[in-house]
Amino acid sequence: MAKETSLEINKIISEAVTYFKGFFGLQVADHVPNCCVEFSNNTGYVTVQVFPKGSRNEVILTTREWDYQVLEFMKSLHS
């Protein structure tokens, strides 16, 4: 799933950490500053990748077992 937003890369990553780790208890499995973060637990994972796209950023999320939460997170990102 992908979405473009005007939010800065670090803001997107920060919001993802708050959402997936803070609200759902997923652990940060990997984090590359200004790029991506991966969360996981014993049932699944969520990967958040952010790429510059002109004056905006493209957010790409992949998941296993966290589809609904990924959809809700994408909805929460400002366009």
C-alpha cells in the first residue's frame, strides 16, 4: 500500500513508531534513519518505507497480519 504526503520523512517514521509500537506493542526490528522502519512480533510484521518524490514523500507499507492497522495508519497521514 502506498500514499503520498507532504509530511517530512522523520515525522512519518516518528508517527509510525508511535502508532505501531506505542498503540499495538510491536517491537522495532530494524530502523534506518531517513528511510524506513520495520516492526514485528510473533504473529506478523509491518514495514514502513519512505521515499522522496519531488516536493512530497511516498510512504509504502507492507504487512503480514496487520492489514487493518496499516490501512488506519495510512488514513491518518495528512496528504
